[in-house]
Amino acid sequence: MELLIIKAVTAVFIVISLSIIAERVSAKLSGILSGLPLGTLVVLIFFSIEHGVDYAVQASLYNMHGLLALLSFIIGYYISTFYKRRFEIFVSIIISFLFYLVAAFILSKVPVNIMFTPIAVIFIITLATIYFAKKPDNAKVINTKITFKDIFYRTVLTVVIFLLITSIPKIAPVNIAGIFSAFPSMMFPLLLIVHFNHSGNQARTILKNTPSGLSSIVIFCVGVHFTYPILGVFLGTVVSFITCVIYIIIQLKLLDYFGINVNAKQKKKS
């Protein structure tokens, strides 16, 4: 029961923080933060606590495959936000989940390799980052009062999704659990909250800025693979996270050096 409460509190804290940033500071910043290994970090920690370090190390490899499924989810949701008719949020959910599940099914059949897989995944994610960098940010900062009802809905949605993801090892093999450990358990509630309370434009801005941080998750997973057996869960997590943050800073600097501005300018409103 104590572990269940810790899971719930951790997940809720992260997603509420991200949604507040999206509403009060910047949807762009929230998107970039959503691309960092926040959800993966927490999921792998709980995998190691509940199922052992070796299990978490194996799952971290398949998490890299899961990032491609996550990228499919982002693309599906991004495309769906251009639909502006009835049930637009429901349509976004259906399309993004279909994109995710199809990709996850295909990737579950592909073996992972500690050398080839990170290179291939980073290459694909970088292409997506460059593509989305050319797309304008469409959202404005919206200062709205966050009510108790908003917090309650965010809490329930976050806890349900996160508990489902961390329970997958009980019913599925490690490759499936590893892939689903990359499921956007933190970002998905954030998208629904922002999309429902504001607009698809706000959600789209979060989505277009998310891929710029995804390749850092690959670095984090590689770090977990090598540091967990040597340094343990806590120190291994710290070292892996610091390494991935350094990587993403270098990546953004390199993209900027080659004239690829990830933080595209906002589209002017007529």
C-alpha cells in the first residue's frame, strides 16, 4: 500500500507541475520538459523496486523501442489536432492510441541491440525534431485559475494511467513492459487537460516541442543499462539523468549551430 501511495504522489506531482507550466508559463517549455525522461525515470525505478534491477536493465533496452512508439503517438495526436469538429478530443485519443499500438506491436517483434538500437532511434528522433522545428508554435500563454476540480481530474487521470503502466510486468513479458514503459504516462494527461481546457493549438505546441528531448531518453536508458548493475538504482538514476541533460544541451547547441532552430517562432496572429 505504501508503494502504491508513493507511485500516485510521484506521478501526480510531475503531471500537475507540467500542466501548470503549460498554462502559466509556456506550452513550449512544457513540451520540452515532457520530452525529458521524467516518466521513464519513475517507471524504471518502480520496475527495479518491484521486479529487481536485472528486470529494469532489460526493460530499459526495450524502452528505446518504446520511444519510437511514443513518437508515433505524438505524430498521431499532432495530426488529429487539425480536426476542429465535434468530439475532437475523442478523435485525438483514438488516432494517437492507434498510432501507438500499431508501432508498439511491430517493435515488439524487433530484437534490441545495445549498439545499433540507440543509434537508429536517435537518428529517427532527430529527423522528427528537425521536421517539427520548421513548424510554428501556435499557442499563447493562458493565465487561468486552477480550480480544485481541475486538480482532482488531473490526479485521477494520472494515477490510473501510471498505475496501469507500472503493473504491466505482472501480465506481460519484459519486451512488452519495456516498450510500454515509454508510454507518455505523464504527457498524455497533460495533453488532455490542455486540449480540453484550452485548444488543440495549445496541445499541438506541446507535441511539436516534445521530440527535441526524446533522444535524451535514449541516453538515459543506455545509462541505466550500464550504471544500475554497478552503482545501484539511486546513484545510477542520478548519473544517467545528468548525462542525458548534458546530451540534450549539446544536441540543441549543435542543431542551432547548423541553423536548425528547434524553438520556432510563434505564428503571428492576424
